[in-house]
Amino acid sequence: MGWTCRLAGSCSLEGGRAEQLMVLIGSGAAAQVITSQGTHGSYLTMQLGSALGAVFGIFVSRGVSGAQLNVVWSMSLWILGRQPWRKVPLYALSHLLGAFLGAATVYLQYYDAIQVFSGGHLSVAGPNATAGIFCSYPADHLSVWGGIVDQVVATALLLICCLAVEDRRQGLLPDGLAPVLVGALILTIGLSMGSNCGFPLNPARDLGPRLFTFIAGWGEEVFKAGGGWWWVPIVAPFVGGLLGTLIYELLIEVHHPHTPQSPGQESEAVELEEFKSRISHLLEKL
Amino acid sequence: MGWTCRLAGSCSLEGGRAEQLMVLIGSGAAAQVITSQGTHGSYLTMQLGSALGAVFGIFVSRGVSGAQLNVVWSMSLWILGRQPWRKVPLYALSHLLGAFLGAATVYLQYYDAIQVFSGGHLSVAGPNATAGIFCSYPADHLSVWGGIVDQVVATALLLICCLAVEDRRQGLLPDGLAPVLVGALILTIGLSMGSNCGFPLNPARDLGPRLFTFIAGWGEEVFKAGGGWWWVPIVAPFVGGLLGTLIYELLIEVHHPHTPQSPGQESEAVELEEFKSRISHLLEKL
Amino acid sequence: MGWTCRLAGSCSLEGGRAEQLMVLIGSGAAAQVITSQGTHGSYLTMQLGSALGAVFGIFVSRGVSGAQLNVVWSMSLWILGRQPWRKVPLYALSHLLGAFLGAATVYLQYYDAIQVFSGGHLSVAGPNATAGIFCSYPADHLSVWGGIVDQVVATALLLICCLAVEDRRQGLLPDGLAPVLVGALILTIGLSMGSNCGFPLNPARDLGPRLFTFIAGWGEEVFKAGGGWWWVPIVAPFVGGLLGTLIYELLIEVHHPHTPQSPGQESEAVELEEFKSRISHLLEKL
Amino acid sequence: MGWTCRLAGSCSLEGGRAEQLMVLIGSGAAAQVITSQGTHGSYLTMQLGSALGAVFGIFVSRGVSGAQLNVVWSMSLWILGRQPWRKVPLYALSHLLGAFLGAATVYLQYYDAIQVFSGGHLSVAGPNATAGIFCSYPADHLSVWGGIVDQVVATALLLICCLAVEDRRQGLLPDGLAPVLVGALILTIGLSMGSNCGFPLNPARDLGPRLFTFIAGWGEEVFKAGGGWWWVPIVAPFVGGLLGTLIYELLIEVHHPHTPQSPGQESEAVELEEFKSRISHLLEKL
């Protein structure tokens, strides 16, 4: 028990460090484009930064924590019965801390650039706004409901594709390809679902840097902006993650031609049985 | 028989869901660039979106349906004797439904953005046109014959390269690389054959979203635009797919140094025999 | 003997078809950017097109001809004693034909676009020039000697890196990775050595489309332009290819820690012996 | 002993040649964008050039020197006890020479372009500055302390991620993937930490080309510019590399679930023991 706890703690600490690295790279890419006013990058380079941040976050932590960099993913693994529920809040806390520290490192590295670009005034909106470097804010056109729909759809897509990439029944990938595919997935979502509110997808990764900017000088505007936007990227990803997990589990994984336990056993009855057992397993969790 | 039917139905249903995901990502990338007026992407990011949509569509469905996301590919596999003809219309219907639902999901996710960008007027042409998010329209310079040639060439290229990537005689790829290569192929066609009419390549993927826009408020202009363009991306890809399959089969696969059945049997006579048998096999299908 | 000849002919025919595909994709990407005046692509998408054209050209032909898509590479394999010299002119002719047909296919596919963009006047220079879609022309700043140096350096780099990627002593790559790396190499050269004269690198791939444009209406200006530039991309790549092969062979491959034939035999004397034998082998060819 | 010395010399010579190739590609990509005034590339293509230069530098040398292209990496391998300290200065000298020759090759290849762009006046600052092609200079907004922080953070990130990619405990990558990942890492740092001072990261790669430009006509301004910037990219990467090695070693690698020597031996005591032994090992080196 003591050992399990320590291991869980150590794993989630790992997750925190990986989260810090992910934020350092992802927010760094945004800082570079924003403070250089587009001379040192473009929208595409920012998305590539987010994607590559996830790739190397996974590479740094895959041996230890199995690369859980998003608490929505941790929740999904719990729903699917692949890890105990205790790990979920541990990861959440550790990600929050890691994301906070990552934001602090970006501010340290871009201190001169942010000071010059913003004229020393750290603001959330306007032409010299710099808060968008660290966490998500909605575009002007977006309603709160639109933001919720956007995040539910995007996180559901994230979970469906991650589960498909991880699914050994779909064929075993060469070691090292999965992290790259997850990065490609983040890029995908950034390129196709990024203009509404910057695809936060990850509650702790959004809240941690928001807390940092709140403390570091951007003030309470980080919570007030966008009509009190801050809670949407915390709540909606869980809804989307749950939806994505259910869609994958009920509509895709169940239909797989599964390896029969004994020859001849392969029949419609067996498949139906498995379908029922999966549904009842999922219902228990909800 | 009952089992086979159910399995075929389930597989094509899978294909439909993968199609929905592919349209959600691909059209989402277009929606992002168009409604943000290029601030959140570029022509390249749209093509990357289409390519990555195909990659993850394949990853989600490869375990079940063998990742048939284009009815032209299904037709080609039938011509080559790798699946019964009954599967082709099943896939066509399921893709049509999936593409329709994918377009609906994009509209849901970009509802606010499309309303603001278009000023509430859903139009097919003009500076605030939004129909191009969902399906293909020809460029001003393109004649109908030019469009047919473009689609025949592009789909033939698609089939030749897909058959080459899948061809085990050309060497076995690591599991997971083939979907990435198909994505790279979609990107290739988007970058080198996309400016004439947006490389539809896929009848159901073009018609499904067109039907959605017809119903959702863009009206009958979606069928009238481009001099009644809508039928070209349905018919021409089949012609191109047939052409590409024949080219690959007759000019490339036949020339492979094939493994001889018994030592010494390797002779010109054997190769000629195989060439004849392949041709007669293909002629039966036509 | 008859069989060998036929096989060689068939292989080089394959190479020709792969060359056609490579030109179709590469020149298509240029046609798209030029005729759309940059709205459907950028310098980067053109280079990606060239790179991806090479990737799929290799995938289509790797099973048959071992993917020889550049006669400079064929020459290098002959110098290294890996194929008879007879194959080199066969490949050259077949590549020339393939590149000619590839250019014709691009012209067919972009006929409408080229007519509208050029106002029906097919020209080599000026704001509506379209000859650059098909083959290389030097930038205004480039002297003939500068062009020769550029092509010698670029082709030497191409050969050194291709030999390194193919070199089994450097470790065996997963099947399918090598073609992708060759594509990445073409992209690399396009991004770092493309602004002087468009990195032709490949004599037949440059001359074939030049002959096509000569016949198809651009006229003798295709040979006169750039101070009679046309011969540079034919001659210089052979010089660069020879240089690259020698550099790799003498300075890199020889230094590899080679597997000793018998234990204890591994000594400086053996290494010196191998070095001498390689040099004398190379001198024979020159 | 004599053999070891020769081998070490040969390896570091290899490293030098790989370094030359890396600079040739990386600085070539910068030369192309700068002298074409952005018509033949963008900020992204420059970063891709740097990344691909590293990839092919590694492919060319991986069989011989194990691809040590940065003396900071050589230092880190020594700290971790994976190579003797004698190799570090050998690599440093050989990299310096290689980077110098790489810069010379770029100047040769872009001689015409640089002459025309700069009007024949080789300058370090101003609108026609060309010194930035070859080595790093700080942005106007950057203080010396900011530059040190930037380079310490960036090199620490480089080392952490390289150690993670190389770490066999984290799972064995397919041969050939590691060089591509290192390239992706260089791209990552270029996109997220490149706007402050162009991410030198590599003392010899920065100093070698600086010495070349000093001699070739840019004069002593290359050492005076940026308030005597030149020593920062030499000193700071060593600090960052040391920091990154320590972070990886103490905070990540130690926590790996290691293979127990005998069943049952796996206990907290064993882990603590390993942690202590690693720390004392590291302290010895410092």
C-alpha cells in the first residue's frame, strides 16, 4: 500500500514534469509568434509547437507514468477499468503544478520580449495582449454555448483517436510511433478546431497557466475575460472525454473481430455477451 | 450468410463513422481558415487537415473495415478480386451517411463563426461564400472537361500510389506506417492538384456534405454552381480509379520479380502466363 | 542474356513510369502555386510537392527497379560496383521519356489554368512566365559558374546522404523509412539550396520537361534563357554525384568499424588493406 | 592505446564532417530566405532546414561516432560515464573545424546571391545584414542575462529530451527513428525558443562560422555586435547541458521501474541505493 502510494505519487510527479515541458514548448511557441509580431513564426508554427510539446512530453514520461499528460485521459483510463480512481486526482494536481511551473518558465525565458512587446503593461485584451500566450480565451464571435460545443466535440475526437492509436486490437504499432501520432492528433485539432477558442482540451494545462498569469501581473481579468470563460475549458473537456470514451467503446471497439477463446466459440452470442458486459461495466462507473 | 451480411453491414457502418471523422477534421480545417479569413491557418493548413483527417479516419477503422474510406478504393478492391461486389454499394451508402453527419458536426462546431463571417447569409459564391467549406466547387478558370481530366488524373494517381503502398510484394511496411503514407498522399494531391477544383477524389465524401448544405440553408445553388458541377466529382473519380487500378495492375505489379513456385520454373513463359491470367481476370470484371 | 536485357529494359521502363509520376507531382505543385498566384500554395508547398513526388515515385518502383529515379544515382551504383554500366544509359533514356510524359500530363491537367494565367502566351520570362513550372532556370543573380558550383554542391550532398541512408553498416532502417528519408532529403535541398536555380539535381528530369516545353509552344527560348543555362543541370549533377560518391566512399564508409572476418583479425593492417582495395576499385572506374 | 587514439581521432573527424554538413544545410536555409528576401522560404523553412540538417548530419555519422554533433552532448555522455573525458575536447575541435568549413561552403554556394543582396558590403547589422546567415546574434529586445537564461533553458530542454529519446529503459525505438526525433526536437526549439537569439545551443557550431565570417570579410563586428554577444552561445549551453543532464538523471531516470536483478529484490531499499549511487557518481564528475 505504502509502495503503491509512493509509486502513484512518483508517477504523477513525472506527469507534472512532463506537463511543465509541454507547456514550456507549447506556450513558448505562442510567445515567440506573438512577441515577434509574426516575424518569427505563424499560426502553423504555434500549432506545431503545441503538437511537438506533447510529443516530447510523452517521450520524457512514457517509461514512468505511461505518459498521462491530460487528466481527461486519466479519467478515461479509469472508466475503462485500466487504473484505480485514486490516480485521477493525483494526476490532476500534479498536472496543475506542472503547467503552472511551465508557464513560469516561459515568462522567465520571454521576460525581455514580453516587456518590450507589451510596453510593460500585461493585458488580457487589445493589440498588445499577452495573456493568450499562456491559456485559452474565446474568439470574439464565440458564444459560451458555442465554446462548450467546440470543446466537447474536440475532446471527444481527441479521446476517440487516442483510444484507436492505443488499441492493440487494431494492430501493434512500432514502439515510438504512438507518441508521434498523438502529436499529429494535437496538430490536427489545432488546425481544424483551433480558431474558436484555441483548443485547450486539457483542464489542468489551461488552469495552471491561468493561475500563474493571475499572480504574475495580468490580474483578475484572466478570470473575467470572455464573459467568465475560464470554467469552460475545465468542465467541457471532461464531458467531451466521457462522450469520446463511450463512442469508442460502444461503437468501435465492440465491433472488432476479437480473438476467440476456443475454436468454434466465435458466434453472435459471444459478441452479444461481450457487448452487454462492456455496457454494464461502463454503467457501473457512471 | 446472416453473419456475413451483419459483418458487412457492421464494417460499412464503421466506414461511415470513420468517414464522419474524416469530414469533421477536413472540413473543419477549411472552416477555420475561411471564417478566420486566414488569420488561423493557410492553404497549407487546410491540406494538412484533409491529410490528417484521412490518417485518423484510417486509424479509427483499420481494425474493423480495413479502412475503406473511399468507395473508389472499395471498387478497386472488388475489381482486383479482393472483396465481393456486394460490399461496394454498402460502403457507398455508409460513406454518404457518414460524410453527411460529418458536415453537420462541422456546422454545429462552427455555427457562431459561420454566422458572423457570412453575416447570416449562407451563400455558394462571392466574398463571404461558405459552401466551399463542405464540398468541392470548380475554380473560375476551369472548364467541365478540364475538371473531368483533373479528377481522372488525380484519382488514378491516388489509386496507383495506394496500391503501391499496400503491395506486399514491394516489401512489408511496419504496422502503422501505411495510414501515415496515405495521409501523405492526400497531402501530395492537395498540394499538386488542388487548385483546379479542390481535389474531391471521393464521390460520397463530396455528395454527402453537398446534400447537407442543400438542406441546411445554402439551397439549390449547391447543385447549380459551376455550371452544374456536382456530378463531376461523383463520376470522374470512378473513371480515374478504374484507370489507376488498370495501370498499376498491368504495368507495375505484373513486372514484379515474383517468387517462383518451384526452382527452375522461373521463365518468360511463366511470366507471360501470369500476365495473360491477370488480363483475363480484369476483363471479366469490365 | 535475352532475359537479362529484357529485365533491364523492364526495370528501366519502371523507372520511367516512376519518373513520370514524380514529375507529375513535383511540377504539378509548381503549376498550382504559379497559376494561382500564390493563393493555393507557397514556396514551401512547392518543395513539399517535389519531396513527396520523390517519395511516391520510389514507393511505386521500389519493388522492381530498386527505385532508381536519378541517373546520377544509377551512375554512382555503377561506380560502386553494384550494377553493370549498361543499365546507366537505359535508365537515362527511360527517365528522359518518363519526365517528358510527366510534363505532358501536368500540361494537360493545368491546361485551363495555364491558358488563363498566361493569357494564352507561353513565355519563359516575365510576370506571366510559365516555363518554370516544368524545368529549372537560374535566378537573375546567378552566374554560370555560380550555377555549376550550386549544382555540384547540392548533388554531392544528395549522394552522400542517400548513400548514408542506404548504408546497412550504419544500421538497418525499418522497411519503408528509406523512401521517406529520401523525400526529406529532397525537401532539405529545396529549402537550403533552392533559390539559386531551383535544385534540378537530376539531368533527365530537367531535360525531359524542357524538351516538352520546347515542342509544346514555349519555343527555343527554353534553351536560350539564362545565357544558355540548359546544359548546366545536365553536366553539373554528374560532377557533383561523382564527388559525393567519392567523399562518402573514401571518408565515411571506410572508417566504419567493420565486422571482422575472424576474431583477432581486426587490426590496423586489415583496415588499411580495405582502404587500398576500395581506392584501387574506384580508380579502375575513372 | 595507439588504436584507441586513432579511433577517437577518426570518430571526431567524422563528427567534424557531419558538423560541416549540418551547417551547410542549416545556414544554407537561412541564406536562401535572407538573400531571396523571403520569396524562397519563411521563418518555418529556416527552422526546418536546421532540423533536417541535424537529421542528415546524424545519418551520415551515426555508424561511426554515434552521431555526436554537439560538444554539450559529448560532455553529458562523459558526465554520465558513457565515454572518457578525452573525447570531449577532440569533438570540440573537430566540430569547430567542421562548422568553419560548412560556413565556407555556404558562402561559396551563395556567393553571387550574397554579393547582390548586400551590394557587396558584408555587414552584421542593418537591412542588408548577412552575418545572421552564419551564426547567432541577439534580438534587439534581449539583455545579456535574458540571453543566458534563454540558452540555459533551451539547452537543458535539448539534453532532457535527447536523453529521453536515447533511454532504452523508456522502450526501444525502431532504428532510424531516433535521428528523426532529434530533428523534430531541433525544430521544436526553433519554433518555441528561436526569437530571442536564434537558438545556437551548440558552442562549436556557433563559434566556427563566426570565425569564418570574421576572416571572410565581415570583420571584428561579428565579435562586438550585441554588446559582445559571442561568448554567450559558448558558455550558456554548457550550463544548460549540465542542468538538463542532472534533471534527467536525478528526477526522471531514477524513477524508472527498473528490471530487478533477482525476483523479490525489488524494494524501496534497492531504489534508494541506486539513487544514492547515481548522485555520488555525478558528484565525482563535478
